Amino acid sequence: MALTGVEIFKLLPKTNCKKCGHPTCLAFAMKLAQRQASLDQCPDVSEEAKRILGEASAPPIRPVSFGSGDRTLKMGEEMVLFRHEKKFVNPAAFAVEIKDTESDDRINSVVEDVLSSEIERVGQKLRIDAILINNVSGEASRFEAVVKNVSEKAPNVPLIIATGNPEAAEATLKIVASRRPLLYGANKDNAEQMANIAKTYKVPLGVKADGLEALSSLTEKIKSLGVEDLVIDSGAMKAKDIIEHNTLIRRAALKKNFKPLGYPVINFCQREDKILEALIASLGVMKYSSIVVLSSVEKWKNLSLFTLRQNIYTDPQVPMQVEQKVYKIGEPRPESPLLITTNFSLTYFIVSGEIENSKVPSRLAVMDCEGLSVLTAWAAGKFTAAKIAQFIKESGIENEISHRELIIPGYVAILSGAIEEKLPGWKVTVGPKEANGIPAFLRQRMS
Amino acid sequence: MAFVAPKETFSGKVFEVTIGTDKAISFGGENVLPFHSFEGTVPHRPVIAYEIQDVPPEDWPETVRSVYEGVSSDPVSWARFCEDKLNAKAIALRLIGTHPDRENKGPEEAKKVVSDVLSAIKVPLIILGSNHVEKDSEVLVAVAEAAKDRNCIIGKAQEGNYKTITAAAMAHNHKLIAMSELDINLSKQLNILITQMGFPKERLITDPMCSALGYGIEYTYSVMERIRLAALTQNDAVMQPPLLGDVGTYVWKVKETQASETELPSWGSLKERSITWEAVTAAAMLVAGAELLIMRHPEAVVAVERFIDELMQ
Amino acid sequence: MLIIGEKLSIIAKRVREAMLKRDKAPIQEIAKEQWMAGAGMIDANIGPAEDGGEALMEWMVTTIQEVVPLPVCLDTTNYKAIEAGLKVHNNQWGRPLINSTSNDPERFPMLELAARYNCQIIGLTVGKGGLPADAEERAAIAAEIMARAMEYGVPLEDLYLDPLVLQIATSQDHAQKVIEAIKMFKEMNDPPMKTVVGLSNISNGCPKQLRPVINKYYFLMLLDAGLDAAIADPKEMAEAMEERPLFEKVLFGDNIGDPKKEMVMKKTIDIILGKTLYAHSYLEM
């Protein structure tokens, strides 16, 4: 059972030496309880405390990573079944499969697509995260050549070396072990050899079995061989099995603290029909995959998948924010109305939607208030007259419009006088309190 | 350590709703989370209805508008096309032309469109207003009567107009959509108010308001998941009606379904992109708990049906 | 239990107008009412008060203390306004309370004021951007604020930890998380840390007739968890204390011989503990 912060605190030296980077032992203990700090940050902790805390602080789903440098992919550490409970921690990685039976041309073009897959969305850089090289040929020499080629062409992309053949595994790891690829392909027949290779080359190991029972025994066996950084595959291929297995794995780990399944999950989502593939991959993103394997890299497919992953992995406690700027809705002219609101994304979506519904082309100034809604932002001192005035001045909007009228949300009617004082020459009009009043409000002004 | 599957069973269950007459169809009825047939009963597939409207779809983006070229100038031929050519299992007729800012058609005109469409199809009909609170009140009351004996779904009843619309649905034996705006507590409240009027909760469909991928879908997703959890784990009867995902109308107005590839090369082909946008939005709604979807593009519908195939069997 | 009277808030129209016109009568009347109803301190919430905050807070403190022998809780994000209030505060009636500091660097200077003027301060357990997800996160932020208080020279017994009560109508799960947080805060020091809540926010957004019901029973549940102070309506809190014996019985599943009242209490407890989903009509279900 996990210990509370106070229970952990009692085991710490209580010297408040700050060597761990936290201001007090209590603050450090609280971070440990939340698994946002690690015990080895404390140089003075006793052996006994280490033993007790080590067991208690092991997360139910083991953190495992592969790749290196700033492209390292972190997996595991999830704490909940539903995203509204608490943020999903490590977003599923998208890996594209390259088969070593494919032609070099096709392989090179897929690598090219992966390298150019990066897009930016709501301030995040999103891309195909990894390449899985599959030893479909069964031959060690062809596999080695393909791995070598891909690793040279994509020097920073994390790799998944997929082979059940220990010779092929070893041959390729000799080339790429320093990049910390994931070695995928341990099964009941090759477990010892694969575990030894993973140990020798210090790489995480992907383990596959048929069903959850067999998978549990296999991970226990491999763990006893000294390899603990595992990624698991229950053999689920169909959507029905993916949702069943992934749900049972997550529940067993979180609710029963069942260690043999407390690892990140890899799912193979390749389909002939690429739109269907996007849907199966979406299922993986929503239902607990840590690695989603795709068959191809189309820009249109990437865009949906990247966006879904970003949406699902949003912290429900941190309101999603939109960029601070003046948005154009419809095709506003210099004399079109100017409204202002905060940058809480839901506020923005609803307000901009209602302005659209009004069919009155307008400008909507969206101000950075750390994603708070209008009233909350006002109460927190983030949506105040001075800040609004400063934003309007700095936005450069005065050069774009022919009038000087700002429509503010009805909830902050109280600010109208103060804004006028701070924005000389401007008139402030109080708009409706609720967004659904906007269409009538805007249209009435037009008539 | 031996593995014991941590299966969960619940006391609550989603109501089973049947709509239509000739080619009636049922959805809901499960006593587990979406597609968890490994630990309970999922008696029906989710149903996808094709969206049509009472006026030509000039406001729909080219990718989806072109599919219905030649039939969409008339709601009857459009409905027939969906039933005969696309094998629609249900049709959702949106009376968008009644909106005061659109063609502002009156209740009588709406009634005629509904009657005409109903006499042309055998599959169940979902009749939607224009989402104008006052106008829907008039229009939906009129069409509920025109559609009597056909066991339709009418909607959407909202906080501001539920009384008249509920009374009409009750009088003419229809199912009713109750919509609130992304707020689970207000959704429950609206369902309570409607049932307090004597409308049976077993005939309700909850619409927590859809949002498109990239435009707040996570809010709808979580509200749906929480509604399902309340229905199952707390056995909360007013939260047990099936859930609606009104997908198409939200998806086909976002930039991702409209911007050309020339404009945004990094987004890839517009056609595949926009169809996938609708399909992924729909898939997310299904996984969160929706039993009824309203969609526009046939290729997106086909992909989602295949997705459901894989999830059910 | 310290009740800090909440009624002098800029959110209330009558108070806002009196503040703007510098009309003492309504302010003093409300202050007196709260004192008579059992308040041990009076909250003066002047909002962000960007302009003229100093003069306004000064006026509020003196206006209140002219008629009631109580300390004032200085409630604004405006640092200078707090300082102006502290300067005129009559400490003969007790030490003032600053509302508030938090884990947002913008609010750290409040601790410096608390140290300099030897007064008490509320530490709201929120950071920059985003609300705490659960009791553990609140406790972790509390530990940070405690460390910072010590750094600034504010004794921990002068720090009131506030777990931030959220609206039950929109954030139902936090009602119970706040109760857990109060328990955790108490354990985080010896002697136990002091705790405070802005109570009425729990029923913000609920129908008017429900608000006192939820406020009172939530208060009693927080009291059981060890709460030391509440910014609240003193009249409601006095009623709550009268109902406490009955409420405790219902909490333990006993019959109180008043089925109607018992039902109201039971349903409200279930809402607070998240056993049933909140809806405005929950009492009718």
C-alpha cells in the first residue's frame, strides 16, 4: 500500500537540509507521496527507510522508457482508469512499422515520412515518435542491414527492434544499443535468451504472450531473470480484445496492485483500411496503450491521431488554453465589433461559436488568464481593467479597426468605467452574461 | 502470483430504447461500460443515423456536400438515397431551415417536410429542430403531431424549452432528446425536470452536447464517461438513458474539415483528413459511452461501422 | 471555531455600492449583524481593487472597527491595499488576518507583509495555473507554503491553510477531497496546523433555497475533520451548531425521529460524499 506524505515524512531525516532540492523534508515527503520525486534525491536517508519506502513508493505501473536524449519516450506511471479523475501521465507513443521484407525504397520513404511528420498544435510539437523494425524475414543478416540503414537515416528517432530470433536481436543491438531501443519479441520459447540480451545491452524488453494469464507468468519469469523494464503485449489484435485486455491490465495493476501486469502496454493497430486503422489506434490512445503501432504515416491520419492524443492526455485540472491574440470570426471589416474574453478554451469555443452563429463578422480578443473563466479570472486578479487595457494596447488592434469600442462580458460589467479610464478614447459596452445571448446582442446592434 | 481477471459487474443498466415502426431498431440495454462484453451484457450495437436537412446543404463543406449532389435539393429524395443507397439504419432530419436567421420556415412547412419524409422511408426518423430555443418550441410541437404513430425521436429539449417539447413528445408517443451544454449536473437536472412532468425516463435520450476532435472533445468524452459511471456504479436512474453523439454538425464546421491541402500542406489530403476527423470524433464518442450517433459522410459511417464490428465480435 | 463573517464582499451589490459611495451605514450595519450572530472576525473583500485599493481598504478597516470590537480579515490580491489596511488596523481587538498567500509567486509578498506586521495569514493551497486535483496535491502545496512561511519568518501557528472549497454544482468530487485535505493538513505539523475554508463557495451556483442546507452540513462535516476557521455567514453557522447533535446521529446512521429532516441530511451527506450525482433538484429525488 502507498504511504501518505506524513507517513513518509516520519521516515526522513527531518534535517531540512534542502540537498534534495526541496525546501523542507515535509515538502519532499509530499512530493514522494505523489511520486513526483525519487528517494535517491535524499543523501541522508537511512537504509531502513529506503527498504520501507522502496516497496511502498513503487508505482503500480512501472515507469519504462526507450530512446535517448530529448526524444526519450516515457511510458507507464499511470494512476487512474478515467481521465476525469486525474491526468493521464505519459501520452501513448505512435510507432510506425517497417518490415525487413520491404524494399529499400519503400523503407527509405517511410523513414522520410517519419522525419517530416512533426507538426505544431496548441503549442506542442507532435510527431510519429518511433520506428518499429520488424524481422518478418526471420533472417538475421537482412534485419541487421535494415536496422543499420534506418538507424543511420533517422539518427534521433527511438527504435523498436522487433524479432523473436535471439541471433538477429543480438546482431542489431550491437549496432544500436547505445540508442536504448526497445527490444520487442520475448516469448515463452526464447525468454531466457532474450532476457540475457536485454540485460547485456541494457535495453527494455517487449514481452508477448497469448492472453493475460500466460503474460503474467511470463513477466514473472523474466523478472526473476533480472529484467524489469518490460513492455507487455497480450496478443490482442482485434478491437474487442484490445479494450478487454487493456482494461483488465490497467485495473489489475491499479486496483489489485498486481505486479506481473504493472507494465506499459504495446498494441498493434495496423489495418488495410487506413481510416479504420486510425480508429483502432484511437482506441489504443483512449484505452491505455503506451505504444500504438501503425502501418503507415499519412499526414491526414497523423493529424487526427496527434490531436486525439493531445485532447485525451490534457490535464482535466488545468484548463486547456488557447493562444492570446485577437481572433477574426467571419471576415470582419475595420468597423466590425470587437469583443473580449479569457483564454479558457471552453469559454473560447463557446463564445466564438455563438459569434459565428450570429453571422455578424467580429473580432474576439482572447486574453491570457491562465485558462480561467471570466469570473474566476477577475476574482484572481488576472482579468482586470489595467490588464485588459494593456493587452488591448499591445495587441496592435488599434491599427486594424476604425472604431474604439470594446464589448466586455456581462459578468465583469463592474470593470467598464475603469477600462475606459485606462484606455483613453475608448468606449466600453457591456455584453451579455452568457454566451448564448451573443447572437441576439450582436444582431440587435446591426439593426 | 496467479492472475485473476478483475471483472466488474454493476447494479445499474442503460435503458434499452427502440425507435421506428417498419424497420424498428434498438440500442442501449447494456449493464457494463462501453463494449465491455467480457464482463456483462451488451445486447445492441450502437446506431448511426445519417443526417439530412430540410434545406439544401449549402453550408456543408464540399467534401460532404458533393456526396449528396443531385438528391439533397429535396429532403425526400435525400432520405431515400440514405435508406436505399447507403443502407442507413436511421435518418436524422434537421429542420435547420426553420431557424429565424436561415430560411425562417414556419411550423406548417416543417410539418409537411416531416410527413413527406416519413411516407418515403421505412427506417426510423430522428427529427431535430434548428437549436433555436423559442422557434424549436413551436416547430417541434407541430412536427411531433405530424409524426404520430411512427415512434420517432424528437429533439432537442433544452432548459429553455423543455416543457412544450416534452409535452408534445409525450402526447404523440415519441422518444425525446434532452440536451444540456457539457455539464453533467445540469444534464441530470434537465432529465429530472423532464421526468417530473410525467415523461418516462425510459424514453429519454441524453445529449451532453458533442464537440469535435480538437475543439473540446475531451469535455464531451469525460462528461459521457461520468454519466455512464453514474448510471452503472450509482444506479442513478435519471442517468440511465442512452447517450447521443451529434457528431456531424460539430465536425463539419471546423477548419480541419475545410482547409485545402494547398493552404496547409502539413495536414495532408483534405478528403481523407475530413472523413477521418468525423470518424475519429465518432469513435471517441462511442468509447466514452454514446449509443446513438448522427453523422454525415458515408465513408466515415462505413469506417465506424467496421470499428463497431471489431468491438462487438 | 473561528467564524469570519463573509458578508462584506464586493460581490454583493449593496456592499459594492456602499464601498463606491463611501457610505458607512450599510457597512457598519452588516458588520454589527455578523458580530451579533457570533462572528469572531470580519472579512473585508474589496476584489482585485487595482485602483484606489489602498484608500478603500483603509476606509473599510476603520469603518468596521468603529462599530465592532473585532479584527479584520483583509481580502484582496492587491498587496498595497493589504498594507494600507494593516497600518490602520486596531490590534487591540485581535490580530488581523491576510487573505491570502498561495504557491503562486505573485502572492509571495503577502508573507513578507505578514512577517513585518506580525499578523496571521491564509495560505491558499493552489499554485500557478490549474486547480489541485486531490487532497494529496493540496497537501504537497501546503508543505511548500509552510516552508516558504518559515523562510519569510512567519511562525507556522500564524498560518491558516485553506484547501480551496470548490462549487459542488460543478466540482462535486472536490467536496470530499477538501475534507480529506483538512485531515492531512492537521497532521502536517505538531502542534497541528490551523485550517480555514471559504465555506459558501461550496453552494455557489446552487438554487437559493439549497444554499444554507449545503453550507451548514458541509460545515459540520469539515468540523468533524478538524476545521479551525471558516469564512462564512455567521447566522447559518450558528444554526448549524444547533443542528449538530442531530446531524451527528444521522451521520452514524441513527434515527432522529424527524423523517423529513433526516432525509434532507442524508441526501446532502450523499451528495457531499459523492455517493449520488449532484443535481439542483437532488432533494426531490
